[in-house]
Amino acid sequence: MLLQDEVKQILGNFDNISSDKILEILAQIQHHLKSNITQQYLQGKIQAIMYINDDAEKKKLCKNLKPYLEWYLQGM
């Protein structure tokens, strides 16, 4: 499946997609960011969320990163 399709799937069904899958896709999007500072910022956020054990908290924090998914689609 293309990255673009996976992003659309996540945005269309965000609440039913696992946090780990969302983080996996965000990690792939990270490489498309033009600014190194922004790439590092997103990488730090992804890593911090990965260490959380509470799935509800992980999902809540993933929602804060939703704009990166939307940005990726806008650039397509």
C-alpha cells in the first residue's frame, strides 16, 4: 500500500487505528519534511510516545500529531 493511501486510511478511521501503526506512518512522513529541525522535532515526539505504556494516553498524544498526516496529504 502506498504511504498516501495509508495516511488517508488513518485520517478516515483514526480512532480505530492502533497508535503503533500511526507512529509507524508518522516516522515515514518524517523523511518528507524539508526542515531538519522539524524532522528532529517529530522524531523526538514519536520516540516519547513509543515509551508510553497506556494505550489511551498514546492515542491522545498521536492526535496531537495529526496535522503532520494532513500536511503530507496536502503536499501530494
